[in-house]
Amino acid sequence: MTLRIQRPNITRRLVPLMDILFLLLSFFIILPHGTRAAREQAAKPPDWSSSRIDKVIEMTLGANGLVAIGSNAFSIEELGRRALVRPGEKAMVLVRVSFDASHRDFKALRQLLDARHVVYVILQEQRR
């Protein structure tokens, strides 16, 4: 009686491991290209490169739902009836949002600015 020793077929077990390694390698090679493109796209503000901005308006949305522009305070509805810029004038609006401001007021202000086709930047105050 002869004993036959079987050697494990190591290549059969290595093929799935090599597949996974190549997938991981290709993932980490391609990953930085996608994130860099997304960062570059997010860093470019829309329609600012070829146009000039005539006016910068700073406003603050408070916890009480009032929008302060300079020393004047307006409700969002009242701000909707007022003209922020003259026709043909391009303005950039910096909006500071109080941490305690309600989401409903914030959404209403964004809809108002979007309807007026105003370029705006929103800054949220940090909790103190």
C-alpha cells in the first residue's frame, strides 16, 4: 500500500486574492482623479469669471426670522417686495445665518434669492 500525499493546489486559492488586489489597486489609482475634479468644480463660483460685480450686499438672517441689512431689519416677505439691485446691475449677496435661525426662514430666503437670480454665498455662524 502506497500512500499518496496530495499537495494543495495553491494557484486555485491565489486567483481570487489576486483579483481583489488588482481591484483595490485600480480603485486607489483612479480615486484621486475623481476627487480632484470634484474639488476643482466646487471651487469655481458660477458666472463670476467673465462678469463684474457692481455691488456686494451683506445680510444676516437672525433667530427671529428677520433679515438685517446694515442697520435695517426686514422680514423675508418685506424683503421680497423690495428691490435688492437695480435692473442690469450684478450683485453678490453674502448671507450670514444665525445658528438659531429656523430652517423654514432659511429656505424662504434661499428661494427668494434664487428667484431673483442673485449670486449668493451662505455662511453659517458657529454655535458659541
